[in-house]
Amino acid sequence: MNRTFDICVVGGGLAGLSAALRASQLGLHAVVLEQSPEERYLCNSRMSSCVFHLAATNVLSPPEELERAVVAATRGRAHPALAKALAANAERAVRWLQQQGVRFIRGGAAPYHNFVVAPPATHKEGPFDIAGRGGDVLLRTLEAALVQAGGEVRRGTAVRTLRVEGGRCTGVDAECGGQPAGVEARAVVIADGGFQAAPELLTKFGITPEPARVVQRNAGSGRGDGLRMAAAAGAQLSDMLGFYGHLMCRDALERDRLWPYPWLDLVAGAGMAVGPDGRRFADEGRGGVYLSNRVAALPDPASAVAVFDQAIWDGPGAAFLNPPNPRLLDHGGTVHRAGTIEALARLAGLPADALADEVARHNAALAAGRLDTLQPPRSAAPLAPMPIATAPFYAVPVAAGITHTMGGIAIDEHARAVHQDGSVFEGLYAAGSATGGVEGGEHAGYVGGLVKACVTGLLAAEHVAGDPA
């Protein structure tokens, strides 16, 4: 395949298909190069539960409110113009998807669960119970629309390098069926996801010192190829630290039935997360994404333990999607239970005196309304603490589960990549989880991968269509 297109998209997930389809609708000849040869190639978009929100806020909210939510979630680190662009286009993105035939339902009581792709994924029997649901339907709908609009999808085509002439991206060199393949294009959009499945990059960028001890809560297709190509061509990278993920039962390192659900964010957030010394190491109240990042950064990312009591197990432990109570027990996950904290510590292999002292400190600070006196201090929101006082007491060995990385190719509000000096990288765009600048960093502020993917895909296509170069 040696062809010329207006726009060449690397990666066939939501971001890539959105970019290609929108470009085709605007009269451009578009091609998607997807590395997998499978018809229903596995990627994070296909595995997703498909809840469309922006920073846990209803996409129908006023843009100003959405922008504030993004800024708050990222603690002010988000690229201002990009945050504004996401907020301004969040509702438009879901409306555009509806126009392509994607059907949404309300997926739960939370206000931001009002746009869930139907029929929803269940994940009841492990991570691959997805055919004909959620993300699978979403991608097949967009691909069918793309082909009808005159676009192309080339499976089994792995892009190796970017073509750059005079500082402008002019196409890609790829491999298809073991043979070299080239594409010339007015613009290239990198949309091949994050680098969560690239152990060397997880270590290089400080995500975790031991990638093998982190649960790959993802499709395994995000290996950072697009990021490497862009960096080699001189593109700037942004906010490489941080990922979206959840606390998983440590057994998920070996058992697929224990991921992507259940996760233990809510029980650890209401109770405690301690290291092998029986002491807390992070602010549990800041939520599961933040806590998962702190667990992943431990010398042993699979050494932490969630500690809680019966009231938490029956409350937060039985709430939300596919909760650990009773799913974790049903699927053979390790759950220690004892009548005293000291006995619990012995079962979990923790120092009894240290754990008993830490639980006592937790309960006393909560009763006095002085969570700031804890070390480290803990927040009361978004995850509110509860006493650990009602026997029996529980301990679950946990590990960080990584869904997708948050850092990537730096882009502006038009999804254009930039050079190391900050100038626009003509002809090169990036979309979805391949990008950085709007989330990530030390605080790991999750914004919403699906909305980000669709919006940045649309913005890239529309800018290419409006650029006569």
C-alpha cells in the first residue's frame, strides 16, 4: 500500500475513528491504520464501560461549569485553552455520536451517568465479555459510517515512523503483512492510545518502578508507538507522570476474572490503605485514581493492603458497578477477615502493633473532626472516611490497576502537536490517550477519556479540513 490521502489516522479506537469519520464528512479522503488484523480488534475503547462525562460532571452542564470541573480535577494543571475546548465541545461530541447512530442510556443514579452507550458492557465473566455491547457497538457503528462516507480502515498495518519534510509531517512509513507500506498525507493524526502496556516507558516516566507488579487493566494494545515516533520527530511531550486506573485485588495479577472489576477504591477510601509496614502512605480521600497512582509508585506496587470493617464492606463495598461485595469472594479473590485488628494483621502479614495504632489514629481523628492531624493528612472528599470499628474487620491485598496513561504528545486546542520550542508542528495532530496536557502529573486528575478522545478527534479533523496547506 503506497497511497496518498488527505488525512492519515494512526489507531482505530474512538479518537481515531472520530477523527477519520469527521474528516470524511467534511470532504476529505481519510484512512485509519490499525495495527491489529482482527475484525473486532481489542483496544481500550472497545473494552470501555462507555460512560461519557467530563471530570465526573454531566456533559449537558454549562461549558463554564465543565471547565471549572476540569481545572479542579487537575488542580489547575490542565492546559487552559485545551480545557476550555473540551468543555465547549463535550455536549457536541455526544450529540455528534448520536447523529452517527450511537444510542445512549442512563447508566446509574449519578448525574454524570446519563450518557452510557447501549447496550452497556457487563464485565460479569471477566474483561472480555464485550461483544455486541458498549464500546464494541460504538466502534463498529463509527467504522460503518466511515466506510459509507468514503473513508478506509486498513487493519494489520503497523506504523513505524513519521515522514517529516521541512519541519512538516507529510505521511508515515508502515508495515503491512510483513511488507513495507507508505502513506502520504496532508495531515497525520496519532491516536494509538497511551503507553500503559510498555513496561520500559512506565519505568522511564516514573509511573512505577516495577511494571510487572501492576495489573494491566487494559487491552494491552497501548504500547506508546505513536508517542515514540512523535518524540523522535521532535514533538514535545507533556505531563508524562500519572495514569487512570483503580485499586484491584492483588490476585488480579494472576486471574483475569478479577479485572477490570471489581475495584476496591470505595472500601479503601472509606477505610485505609496501608503498606507492608502497616502504616498509611497516601490520602485515601482523594479518590481511587490518585490512590492507585500512589500504590503504583511504591517500591513494590503490589504490597499495599486495604483495611476496613463490616459497615464499610456492607456500605461502600456493595455500592457502584460490579462491587467487591460479593463479586470478589465469588471470583476467588483473597479477603482476610478477623474479629480483632491484631488478628487481622496476622492474617494479612502486617505488623499487629503498627496496624492497631494506625486504625486507632484513624478513628480518633475522624471522631475529633481533625483529619488534618493524620500522617499523611487525609481529605474528606470525594471519598468520605468511615470508622473502622464494627467487627469483623477486613483486609484485602491490593495492587494498582492501570487502564491508560495520562501523559503523551503535547497538543493545543486544535489537537495540533507542537515542536520542542512550542511552535506548531505542521501536519501532525494527536488525539485521545496519546495526548498530554489536560490531565496527569503528580495529582493524576482524571478528566474523562471518552469525551477527551471524541472531542480531540473532532477538533483535529475540523482543523485539517479548514487548513488549505
